[in-house]
Amino acid sequence: VYSNATTETLNITGVTASMNNYQYRCSVSYSSGNSTSEAAVLTTDSESPVITSTHNDINIDADENCEAVLPDYTGEVTATDNCDNNLDITQDPVAGTIILGNTNTVTLTVTDDLGNFADVSFNVSVNDVTAPVPDVDPLADATGECEVTVNAPTATDNCSGSITATTSDPVTYTEQGTFTINWEYDDGNGNTITQTQTVIVEDITSPTISCPDNQTKDLTQGQTEYTVVGTEFDPVSSEDNCDIDAVSNDYNNLETLDGETFPIGTTTVIWTVTDIAGNTSDCSFDVTVNEFVGINSETNNISIYPNPSNGFITIDLSNSSFNSKHTTLFISDVAGKVIKQYNITNEKSDINLNVDKGIYIISIENNNTTIKEKLIIE
């Protein structure tokens, strides 16, 4: 209601888009009556704002949980409107939203006071830029005496979770020495990290070797040295936790004594075993070769040995004129009393006298021929 108004322009407030095409008339009252103007049609603003700023796709860094907090991009919008100079700008999703992954569509909307709007959309990609973190750092040395097989270590990644390392180096080592494995962790998003691990194969355990017992060999008539037969003087056993490199002795520096000759007397033999790491062990035994000291009749070529004896003797008639079928052996004490008697049936006989230690007289009779000698039992 205007009193005493002279304006030709009528301002209408509170206009909304729904009031478009409303008709308005002006009614004027005065003392002599009133009059009404022609109808005027109200046309509201239907033109949307224009966004003039550019909004390209954006990459942001992921946090330790492979997520990111969506920033507020409304402040980066510039827009114009034919009517409204105070445009309303909103964002969807709103700033502060937790996002992850490569596809996150953000829409910015500009709205004027009559509800006309324009929007622009772009993508926000959450990029993993954090390298995996090894679960153990530094890696412990992998050690073993004969062989080492190494299991791949692991790392933890903010996006890929648990990652197992890979390598182009061997993971099993059987040679003695020190080696290096180069491990790599790759999270699949272009982030990698490397670690090294030392492998030590070192045999510190010595091998074992067992020698035969001390050996005593009695030479027979005509022998001046003893010849080893087969493996009788070789080690009984030799073992190692890894592998044996060599077994040798200090007598002929070979791996066997087969066919070797030993002189009269006592010889100490030392066997040494060496493993592939150079560790050694040794053992020793004595070889005693006794000179033939048996009873020997130059007339009849009869041999009785050994003398002294431990109670076991050998009678050899093979080179004598005695007939074994008519030969008798008598054992007498020093007083001349016969305590044992044996009939010889072979040209060469081994006899267990089974007598106490002491000095005895041994008599061999054949066809009225008798040979007597002293025999010592030790």
C-alpha cells in the first residue's frame, strides 16, 4: 500500500520461481473514486549460474590406512549469475568424508537464490605413495654348517597388507662360505623397498675317525717284514656331519695301507680325516712286528713259533723230514715231568697249549728221533 505515491515502478519482494507468470494490477483510490491499472505479468529468473572455473581430476596421497580425508573444494569455484551476486556453493561428498581407491566422484554445485543451479564433477584418486615396511629390520644372518635354506621375509604395506619378498638370488646354499641375498618388496602400486640378508655356511664340527686296535704280527721263518692284507690296518670308520674330503695316514700318505710292508719293531700309524671345511680329526694305533724266534732245527728244518708265546704255537713240518703221521709233541716242566702230549696230524698245526706262564721243555719225537728246545710262555 503506497500513500501519495508518484512512482512508476513497483517493487515486489519475496518472489520465488513458483511465482513465474503471476499477474499483478495496481489499484489507486482517491477522494472521487478509484481506478485499476492493466494487468502486468511477473516473469521470474530462470537462468542458471555459469561456472567459469576449471576442475580437473585430482590425485591425493593415501594415509597409513590407505585412505584419505576429502578436502573442501568449494573455495576453488568461480561462477557468475545474471541476478544473484551471492551464489550458494556446495560439495558432494562433503569435505571431511573418508575416501579410498581410484574412483571417487566429487560434484560441486552452484545455486542462485531462485534455485537455478549448475554443477561440475571430477574424480579424486587416492594414490598409494608409501613403500612397504619390512616386518624385521635388519634381517638376521641365516647360518648353518652344511646347508642353509632361507625363507622369504615379509613386509607390511598400508594398502596391500602383508607382502612376501622376492629375489633373483638362490635361497639354498650348500657350499661353504658367506653369501648375500637381495630381497625386494613390491606393493603393486609402484612402491618398492629392498633388504639384504647374509647367509653363512660354516662347518665347525670336526669329523670322527676310529682306528683298529693295536696290532701284533709274528713273522714266520724267512720273513723280515710284514705285508698288510686288504683293509686290516685301515680306519674302522670315519664320519662327518657334512662331507669328508680326504682320509690319509702318515705312513704312506695314502687312503689305504693295503699291500704296505712294516718292519720288525713297533710302528705308530696316525690316520687323519679332513672334511670339506678343513676340520680334521685323527686316531692312531701301533703295529708291532715280531721277529721269528721260534724253535728251528737245522737238522730237520722243523719250525715252532712264536717263542716266547702266549700259549698258542704253530708247528711247521713242511720243510722237515718228519712224517706228521708219526710225530708226537711233549710239553714238560723244567723238572722233566711231561704235562701235555699232542699227536701231530698235519704238516702245519696250530696248537693251544693251555698252560700257565713259565718255562717249559718242548720235545718232538718222530721215528726214534727227538728234538728238544726251551719254550717260554708269557
